[in-house]
Amino acid sequence: MIADGELLWSGGRNLARSIFCGAPGVPPWSDLSFDLEGAVAASAANQFEADWTAAGGEPAARAAVTADDGAVGRTQFLPSGPDQTEDTVRALLIDACSMHRSVCSR
């Protein structure tokens, strides 16, 4: 969920009795959710607008949210999905594993 391009709330929110209460021999599920603000939320809002209009939705009446490209942070928005030509997350994970091996083997 993106609120006015400034706040992003994401993660798992499964709504089912089995998720909240578990089952015999199965503990309840622990969902992971998080919120972010700033440039990463603006990037997510702009990507949502692009996806929405590409799927045939009407463009929002508001202007695109501007992300502060000079902002320094620990997060980066990475779009993924069937409309992306490459699996960026997979490529980054493989690169990270490769970098870890080369750094740790020194």
C-alpha cells in the first residue's frame, strides 16, 4: 500500500483463520510487514502508476511523485514482475553470492 507517494507499507498480510490460529501441530504463521518512507516510497508510487496505466487503468489526476535522487539510505526500490524483461532481484542475489565468495576467499 502506498499513501500519497510518501509512505510505503508492504509485506505479507494473510487473512485466514489457519494463519492467525495455526492448526493441530502447526503453529500460527508469522507475517512480515514493514513501512518505508522517502525516495523508495516515491519510486514505488511511480512504478504503481506506470503498471496501472499499462494494465488499462486511468492515470491518476495527481502529478508523479518526485524522488529525492540525492537521498542516501539503506533501501532501493527494485521493480519485478512479469512485465520486467529481466529478473533483477535474482541477478543481484547471484552477484552478491559471487562477491561474498571472492571477498571471503582472500
